[in-house]
Amino acid sequence: MTDLIHWIALTEVPEIGPITAKKLLAIYKRPESIFKASYKELSGIPGIGSKKAKNLRDFSGWKKVENSIKMLEHRGIRTVTFHDRDYPETLKNIDDAPIVFYMKGKIQKEDRYAISVVGSRKFSSYGKFAAEKLSGELVSMGFTIISGMARGIDTLAHVAALKAGGRSIAVLGSGIDIPYPAENKGLIEKIANSGYVMSEFPLGTKPDKENFPRRNRIISGLSLGVLVIEAAAGSGSLITASCAVDQGKEVFAVPGNINSINSAGTNDLIKKGAKIVQNAGDIVEELVPVLKGFIRTCEKTKEGLSDEERRFCDIMTAEPKHVDLLSRESGMPSSKVLGILLNLELKGVVKQAEGKKFFLV
């Protein structure tokens, strides 16, 4: 309880953002030690200075923090700190990752294989088709779908992930106790039961306009890549794509009608180098090197093959086979085949040759 009070208090100190907070934590290890440090010591730290040191020493919102913790416990909302063992590794690696966030649901290791799906609030029938198709295909391959719970493409992506029996993560631009938009309250509860809902904003925070650009860095930060489906020029989805670029994440875009306002942003992303996406296989193809590099940085145990994976290996040989041929021989759709091949490749059982051909190692 005492430790949590200091974690939350650190987020309440004026002008102490995530980057500054992590700098202090690197020195003092625990938030409590930061608040116990002297003004002279704090002000002498590069980047802190007299004003931030004074804000830390003069912090007086302890009662507010205690009341907040009681309310969190009452509502069954969990607080995750930067030092918690299950703090998402992908998010932890970005410079301005939140040192505290609030959540409902359960974090799973498999969520490190996640794709963010974002897009316009005012979508076309084409955008709806693309969001539902691609989100469903990605889930069938084992990916978690992340989005921002906004009206439009975000909501469609969340719903499609749940419908396909997968996991979804919703990142809110309001306090976790204030569902936004209000009509998605039921969807938020469903996501909390089969994934998790999170927010870095304290309880009671209203969905103010300035919160959403700040939230977008978390949407991209939690994922291996961001898929943009329909976005007008100047769309908030493009901010998420920009965050992904800054974080070294992949950016994907669905091409659209050149006469459509909603396709101006996505088509421009493609012109600037975003990977063009027509099916989920395009995303997997681009991410395989990223996934391998990511797994090498994480502790992972050797896992045996599932029955389905063993059966699939029976139709493979040391000679490369195209994914379409493997699809025909297995009787499985290509999206399902690519998901199995991805898992087998990550386990070191198969390798990929040029032209979407795979072979047993």
C-alpha cells in the first residue's frame, strides 16, 4: 500500500512526466526514495533543476492519492507499476512509457504478439469490411488486437477480435471508470473479460480532446506494428502511425479509393513507405524478422508442438513449398496456414525461403 501511494503520487507531481520519472527511478530505484531526497540533491540532477525539485518536495496531495487507491480497490481496478513483473515488455521499451497505468482484465505473455488496428470514426462499407476481415485473420494467427475504443474502425476491430474468439486490448483516453464513448460500455466489459482495458489517466478523468494524442503512443507502444484502415488527412490515426515510426515499430496501411476522403491518409502513408496490406499474410511477412528479434530479447521456454502443428509438419518437406500449395494440401485457408507457419518458424521447426515458400529445418 505504502509503495503504491508513492508510485501514484509520482504521476501527480506537476512537470514530472514519464521520462523524468524514469530518470529519477534509475537513480533512486523506488518512488518513496525520490520523495525522501533533499531539495539540494534533487535540484542537482541534470534535467531536474530547481522547479521540479521544489514540486517534488512540496507535493501535498497524499490524501487525494489515498482516496484514489481506496476507490480503485472498491471498483476492482488494478494498478500496474513500471516495476511490476507483468508490465508489458513492448510498452516498457518506449521512452515515454507510463510509470503507472490502471486496468481491468488480465495481462498475458501472448499479448506481446499484438497488432494495433486504428482508423476513421466515419467509416465506409469498404473500411468496415477491411477492419473485420483483417482483425479476424490476425486473431486466427494468434495475434492480439489493440485499439483505442473510439467510434468507427477502432470499435469494429475490437468487436471482430472478440467475435473470432481472440484477445483484444482497449486503451482509453479517459479514466477507466468513465467509458467512452458511452455506448461502448458493454464492449469494454467484454474486452475486460477476454483481454484487458487500460488507461494511464486517473479515475474521474474526462475524455478531453488533449488526452487522445497522448493515449496514441500507448496504442502503438503495446504493439509490434500499427495497421491503419481508412484515415483522412490530419486524422488522429496518423498520430498513432507517427508514434509507431518514432518507436521503431512497423506501420501498415490498407489502400483505398483515390476519390475517398477517408483514404487520403492511408494512401499517403503508403507513399511514405508504409507496408501496403491486402491480407493478414502481408503483415506476417513483414513482421517475421521483427518477431524473431523480439523473441531473442525475451526469456522464453521451449515449447512442444501442438497436435495441429505436428500434423502440418507431416505435409512439409525439406524442399520449399509455397503457402498456397500448403493450404491446398492441408485443406486449411491460407490465413490459418500462415499462422501455423509463423508459430513453427518461431519455434525453429521451419524456415521461410523467398516468395512465401517454407521448408522443414
